[in-house]
Amino acid sequence: MSATLLPRALRDAPGLRSIGLPFMVGAAFFLIYILAAYEGQSMMIGVTALSLLACIAVVTLRLPVACCALWLIIVGTTPEMWLTDILPGQNNLITAVVKASGFALAAICILRYGLIADLLNPGFAFVLMFFTAAAHGFHPNLSTGDSIRTVIGSAAPYAFSFSRLSRRWCDVVIETTMWVPLAVLAFGVVLAGAGIRPLFAPDESGSIRLAGSTHPAFLATLAMMAVYASLVELYRGGRTKHSALVGINFLILVGTGSRSPLFCAVMVTGITFVALKSENFNLRKRVVPLLVCLFALPGLMILAVTSSSLRLLTVLSNHAEGMSGRDMIWPYFEAAWDRSPMLGWGVGAGKMLVDPDSLTAHLLGTTAAHNEYLRIGVDGGYVGIGLVAGFMTLWTWYWTRGLRSTDKVILRLVMIGVSVECITDNMLIAAPASALFMWVSTVFARGRLEAQDATRGASLDLVPVPAG
């Protein structure tokens, strides 16, 4: 019913205009429910799902900042793991929902803040890989639909780079990034208390690894990301809080027992502390963190010799050589890559190489390559590796040009660290990649906003002031 058909007294009543649209939408959904009830249960389920999605979309449009921060925390908890403990067999569906919701949030941000023509976005590399491999022919076990789904999942972490975003959005997401590992640990305590998922994961060597609500390797990537985010903010503002967060997230990294993320975080932080100047984080403020590290290192080495309970300490005391099992699974990928070295077998082919019911998969607990260069080599060959490396390099170089000097250096070191970690981890395809590259895109967006503010301020300074 149009408001113009109502009596003037009702039409002019306060608040009618504010409730008119929700009333009409609610009435429309009520009618759809009545019609769906006559069509059967399956129709009702579909309409209910659409209604729920519509409600979520409305809330997200109204509260994009809060919803994106909440999504970042949810991604960090890795629902495809802890929800699978509650709903067995739904791992792929939950993963798809998480990735799709990230795309939807990015689309809403684009609608809200505007579109950026990010022509160097790494997601395009996977799209091009799909077409090059399609011209060559897919792996016999890989369907076109499976490959398309993998392309979407591979491109999803970079989706937020297409949105302009706002300064408040950037500030909230960056702040959330630094606290994600602690949120994952807190949620892990809740799950452990409920008997759903243990807080510590046992290792094949008999040691334990801190896991929270997710896998230890995933928690390590999140903690590494939080170290990077805290480091950037520390050099921008020199606040004690950010220095403390760097230390706390390093402790979480040690607890996970993941060597590669810890190595990369140490290298990036060490180079930054030694070589990078900052007015807000000067040499005087660096003394305490450096002393803490110097005193902690001997203690860690003593524990490494006398204790085998933590996996990282077991590694340092030389009791766990080769326990990762990568030497068992890499030959599968090397053999497949050798059969199609230039163009590979299609995006997603790496998932089809190892039978999940095989002895190797059961021993390792995974069918993943634990080496992104091998995985991309199988998916897209040397051409695919060149595409991903080229887009990633150009993307980083282009968007870091306008950042303040400390942001620029740290972000470039971070991306070098990512390229190093890809040698031994599923850095680009694993769930934490969505959180990591969401943070990277956010720092890029904040840099654009700061550059625009600086340009606008310079323009105002050039405006002539009338005499007299």
C-alpha cells in the first residue's frame, strides 16, 4: 500500500516513513512464506535460507565495519575445523560458506565505499591459470566445476583490495587483526571446556602444540600476521600496547611449534628493529624489547635441552628431524608437475593427487602439498608460478609506493616473508590467508586515504588568501 493512499493524519504521523520500507519488506516475505508453505518443505527451507541471508545483508549494509571485524575473528577461529567436530562431514561446505561470505562482505564494502580498479590484484593470476590449463587439458580427476570453485577460493583473500574502504573501517580491522590470535585462544578455551576440541594438539613425536580452536599451523600464521600488524602500528605510533602485542603473539608462535612462520616473523622483526628508523619508536624505546629478547633466548635454549613437551623445543634439541612428513608427500606433486611442466593440470589439481583414504594421507593427516610452489606448479606449471609471483610482486610494489616509509618497508618485508614461507606451508590457499591478505589490503587502503588527505591539505595550502 502506498503512503499516499493513507489518511493525511496517518501519512504525516512521525516515524511512518522510517517504518514504511521494513513493513513492506516484511509483508512481502510473509506472503512468500504463505505461498512456499503450499509448495512443500523444500521450498520452505529455500525461502527460510534466503530470508536469513536478506536479514544478514541488511545488517551488514547498516554495520559494515562491525560485521567485517566479526568476520575476521570468525575466519581466524577456522569454523571448518571446530564446526566439523560438531557437524561431521561438512568441512567443504563450511569452507565454501566462509569464502563466499568474504566475497559478499567485499561486495557490500564496494557498494558502500566505492570500487577500486585493482588491475594488479593477485586473484587475476588464478583466473588466467584456469584458462591456460583449460587450453592444455585438466587433470583426469579434476572437473571444470571443481577447478572454478578452487579459483574462487584462491582469489577470495584478495577481494577487499577492490574496495575503497573508510578510515574507520581500516582502523577497526587493523586493531582486530592484532587481537585475532588471542580471540582464537579464548574461543579454544571455551571449546576445550565444553569437551568439543582440545586446546593443545598432540604431535607425532609425543610433544604438544598450541592450537586454540584451529590447527597449530593455522594459529601460527594468525600469530605471525598479528606480529606484523602490531609491528606496523608500533613504528607508526610507538605505543607500549603494540610492543606488548608483538611479544604476546611471539609467545603464541612459540607455543604452536611451527618453525616457518616463527622464522619469517623473527626475520621481519629483526631486520625492522635493526635497520628501520622511526621518530615514534626511537632507539630508547627499543632497548627494553631487545633486552627481553636477549634474556629469553638463553632460557629457550635451556628448555630445549631439558624439555620435550613443546614441539618447537623438541625441534631445537634435534629430536624431531623430518617429522613434518613433507618428504613423503612432495614426490606425488613433483611427479605430476613433471608430466606437465609448463601449464600444469588446472587450478585445484593439487587436491586430487593424494587419495584421502591412502596410508600417506592417514599418516600425515592431510593431502596438501605443504609447498605452494609445488602446488601451483601442479595447478599451472611454470607459467602459473610466474603469474602468481608476478602479480604478487607488482601488486605489492604498486600499492606500497604511496605508504609512509615505515609502512612501506615493513609491508615489503612481510611479502618477502610470505614468499619464503610458501616453500614449506600452504600459505596462499589455507584459511588464514583470507585474514592475512585482508589486513594487507587494509594497510594499502589506509595508505591511499592518507595520501588523499595529504594531497587535499597541500591544495588548501596553495589557495590564495584575499588581501585585506
